[in-house]
Amino acid sequence: MFTFKHLILLAGFAFLMFSCGQSGKQEGETQTSDKGIKIAVIPKGTTHSYWKSVQAGAMKAGEDLGVIILWQGPQKEDDRQMQIQVVQNFISRGVNAMVLAPLDDRSLVQPVNTAVKKGIPVVIIDSGLSGGDYSSFVATDNFMGGKMCAKKLAEEMSGKGKVAILRYQEGSASTGKREEGFLAGIKEYAPSIEIVVDNQYAGATIEKAFQTSQNMLNRYADIEGVFASNESATMGMLRALKTAGRAGKVKFVGFDANKDLLGALKAGEIQGLAVQDPYRMGYEGVKAAVAILKKQPFEKNVDTGVLMVTNENLATDEVKKLINF
Ligand code: BDR
């Protein structure tokens, strides 16, 4: 359904197309030359600090490789229509390649195929697609990341107790894989742990994640451990545990990191955070797109890695590199 929001977006694009022809840089663009390769980089959303790291990596790759990066995405990770609109606008604008983190693994297949049919190669980053003619996939091994979270939570709970999993959003392939991996990991590492609730979704905002978490904690008062599968879900669960006076009492493993989550880790309110490398994801996504355009060799699959961050390894160089917010 075409809304006022989409009208604003289109007007913004019209302005961008007009003004790009008139003068230099636009917000979110590194302009190296008027005749340079233009690569659209489209995140799932733009509010999580995670995406700011993806953007930084993409911009750096643009500078290093001498290409123009056009960064544009929906504000929230549940705005399927907006992300489709952004892809379609870049197709009509005529970018040379696209780097896309699809917020839904089905509804973005057709827009990706339209781009490819028009000669615009697509690199998928961060979150998978169920099909589509994209050229390369650059992401975390999210299933393995979820298993890693199960192992950490099982250790913290000495292999027993009642656990809740806070899922993120239906259609989000990245978090779906983490949730699958977590459940498989609990079965493998701690069969005595009882999963008391595994069908609750946080939704795309911290506020919605907070409300879902509060309801969960009220309904299952005997929960002893929780897992949340991304930054906003982890933030919402943390807020709910604090509000209930249970932060630090319930064992808690989350996904992604930001200043607040690291603070909670240091305070003992979170026991572990699975931290990805979004900067590298943005950089490698642009690098693959440029290689494809220049008909150079490129990797079909790039695993950008995930690390379980705890108070024990927080000060190591390996971790500091990932959490320099
Ligand atoms: C992270 O979780 C998911 O929403 C995205 O795929 C990304 O990996 C952002 O918080």
C-alpha cells in the first residue's frame, strides 16, 4: 500500500538524483569521481548500532576501491514495503551493483531478481534469502552462533533449569538460524534444560521487545535463563529483567553488542554476548560487488565470524577490535 512515507522517500530520491547531478556528496555517500562505479548498500534498518558498523565498513571499502557508495535503508527492520521501494528506486536510478541485507527472506527475492535481470549484480549480506539470483553471500554463520549461545547458557546454568528464548521476527533469516542453532545446542549440550517458551517474537523495536519480555517474565515467573537473538531483542529483555528486579539473577545470553549491553555484561546482568563483525560484512560486501563488476575472482560465500564475548575476554585485542563503539 503506497503511503505518505513512501511519497516522502520518493521525493527524497528525486532530490538526491537532482542534487547529485548538481554538486558533490550526499549524506551516506563517498564520492570519488563522477564517472565512478555506483554501489547501493541497503541495510535491513538504520536504527540499530549494528547497521552503523555495516555502513562504516561499506564506506571504507568505497574509499579503498575508488567507488561511490549510496547508503539507503528503511528505518525499522519490519518495513518490508519500504525496503522493496528502496531496491526498486536504485534499480530505476541505475546503480552498477547492489549490496543488500534482506529484512525478509521471501519478499525481497523478486526485487533482487528484477535487479539482476536489468544487469545489476546483487551481493546479499547479513541475512539469507530463500532463492534469488544473487552472486555472493557475506554473513555470520548464524546457526553456529546460536549453538555457541546455547553452550554458554548451559555452562552458566550448570546444564539444568528452565529457559526461555526470545525470538526476533518471522522472515528474518539471520535470527531464525540463530534460534534454530540455540535450540539444537541446548539439546546437544544440556538435555536436562527445559525450554519453557520458544514461540515469542520481540519485533523490530526495543519497546516491543521490552513488552514481549515483560509478558514472558510475568507469565513464566520461574524462568532461570534466557536467550535473545539480536541487538534490539537483547536490549528489550535486559530492560524487562531490570524492571522486574531480576537482572543478574536470571542467566542471560544475547546476540550483538552496543554500549548499553557491554555495560550490562560488566555489571553481571548479562553473561555472554555473541558478537558479529558488521564492519567486515559491509567491507566484504562492497569488495565482492566490485570484483563481480570488474570480472575478477570473488568468494561465493564469506563467513565474517562471531565471537562469544564475556567478562573474561572483554579486554583482549580480538574483542576490542569488534566493540570499538
Ligand atoms: C542483527 O540482527 C538481525 O536483526 C540482523 O540480521 C543483524 O544481524 C541486527 O540487530
